[in-house]
Amino acid sequence: MMNLQRVIIFVLDGVGAGAAPDADIYGDVGSNSLSNTAKAVGGLNLPNLEAFGFGRITPMKGVLAVDPAKGSFGKLTPRSSGKDSVTGHWELMGIYLEEPFPVFPEGFPPEVIRKFKELTGLDVLANKPASGTAVIQEFGEEHMRTGNPIVYTSADSVFQIAAHEDIIPIEKLYELCKISRKMLVGEYGVGRVIARPFIGKRAGEFQRTSRRHDYPRYPESDTIMDKLLSAGFEVYATGKIDDLFGNRGISVSNHTTNNHDSILATIEYMKKDFKGLLFANLIEFDQIYGHRNDARGYADALESFDRFIPLIVENLKSSDVVMIVSDHGVDPTTESTDHSREFSPLLVFGNKIKSNVDLGTRGSYADVGATIAEIFSLGPSQIGTSFLDKIL
């Protein structure tokens, strides 16, 4: 192990830094979540991130390209096929997906629905790509009359089951998701099965609750997190990291559901004495603002995170390194409400980290995992190139 003993990763979920080289394949030419948002709102106010070199990653109105910067900076190129959260997080942790998770733009085929009915005894409503908030308004009353769950998908590789908590109790909904997870394999092996509980009396009043639960596919090989645990280190997780990895490769988890709570939980974990990885996902950029094309809300969330940087720095131990990255883009200024195929920003700082180092455009998100592997002497990762020699 090197003279670094903890890596703290903040994943700004859906915060892209410009269209990736293959963005045309995904229909995302021109996407740049950071630059376009900054332009749309008349400039971002990110003085703390700016000081570490955030403005050197991609042009952002209101954010200076500070030189010299207090941190190391660059961007990561997505290499795996796909542009969803599972794919992005897996690649950060050293897993390469040659084939993307399957998507179902016409809804799920009859054989999938037939098998679901056979295994659960229930028919389904909807079976189409839909907004989660809209689909419960459209089918919620019929669901309450019939007791049949609402099954829908999106542009992502997801099989989502929505149910009113008074009609299908939460544990029953979770059981339906577990059945579906076992059922959806091979060509139907979606990235995630998601329980989407809601409440309310009638259409227009239905609201999703916080008891969502994700059931992901498991990586077919060990992640950097798995390797850390095997080597005797610890992995602390906040946000939806546990959902994205099916609780695998995690020592301690706090399943927070918003940026504020996730950041505070991460800071509390930073105060503990352990060696290994602290992995935080900040979901609101994607889930609340990006998918709703709310550029102002997206900008506000960035500025809110920036205000936490001094507290994060205050709680750093001398052997800590912080990495701020993303898992994909979700440019809130484009016509699309889907994820966008983008570079991930890469910002690195800590007491032992060189300042003003331009890490350039890296070949894979997995360079993060490869760097962690070198720090903790875990052996070579499946993909990725360590940048440790550049930052120490």
C-alpha cells in the first residue's frame, strides 16, 4: 500500500463534461451537461471547485480556469457500451461491458409478460416506456381497482414495477421484484429491476414514496470493491451505491436518497478510522433535475455541492485522496430527457496530491479503479490505467 490509505469518491450522478467521441451513436452530439447548464442559467457559482481546477475540465460560464489550480484535473472517456448508472459505476470499479444492457423501447415482449404472470399470478398494466411520475397518474386508479401492478421501462435498461402501498404492500412489491430479477436473464437481463411504491387516493394525487428499491444485475467478475474486501480493507457506501452493486463489495452502507443526506453521511464516515474506499453517489443531478430538463435546479444542486467542499476538506485525513467523477451525463438543456454519452469530469485533491496537474483525457472511467488498485496493491484491474504516478 502506498502512503494513501483512503480513497473518497463522490459520483455526481449525471454530471457530464462534454460529448464522448462516440456520442453520435447514442444521439448525443452536442451534449455537455456542465457547459450547457452554465450557459443556460447565465453562469455557475462554484468558487471552491473552481479553486481545485474544475474550470479546467470543460468551459463553464462563471467558473474560471484557475491556473495554478489546487488539485489535479482531467476527464474520463466512457468505454463500456451503454450510458446508464450501473454501466458507469461498474466501469469506475474496473468492469468492462462489451455489450450494453438490453432496452425495450416498445415495452417488454409477450414472453416476458407471460412468464411474469405465470410466476406471480398477476397481470400487468402499462408495459411501455414511460415517465415514472406520469405512469402512476395514468394507470394508478386502474391498478387500485384490479390489484395488477404497473410495469414499465424507460430509455434505460430497467424493469420497473409501480404499486400503491395499500394495494400491494411494500414487502410483496419487493418480492415481485426479486421474482422478476431471477426471471430477467440472458437477452432480457436488464441492468436493474426497480420497486416503485406510491401513495394517494386518485389520479392527480398519486406520489411516489422514498421506499424505492433497486435489484441490479451482478458483475460477472470482481470489482475493485470486491478486491478491497478480499485484501482486508473496508468499503463504506452512501446514496444508491448499494443498489447499483447489489450490496456486493460493501462493508458498511447508508442508503441515503438525496444529495444533502448523502454528503453529510459521507462526511460522518470520513470521521471514522478505517482504510479503504468511501464511495458516495449524489443522485439529484440525474433523478430530479436532469431527467426533467430543469437546468436551474441542476445548477442549484451543483452550487449546493460546492458549498460543502470546505467541510469535506476540513475532515480530510492526511492520507486521504478525494476524487470527484460522474457515471454518465444527463444534459438538462437538450430536447432529450435521457442520459447522455459524455466524458466524466475528474477532479482529484488531498494533502498528498500534487496541485495543478492536468491529467488530460483518460481512456476509460476505469482509470479510477486502476488507480485505487495501485494505491492498495490489489493487482492489475480488468481495464483502466492508473494515474497514481501523476498525482503523488
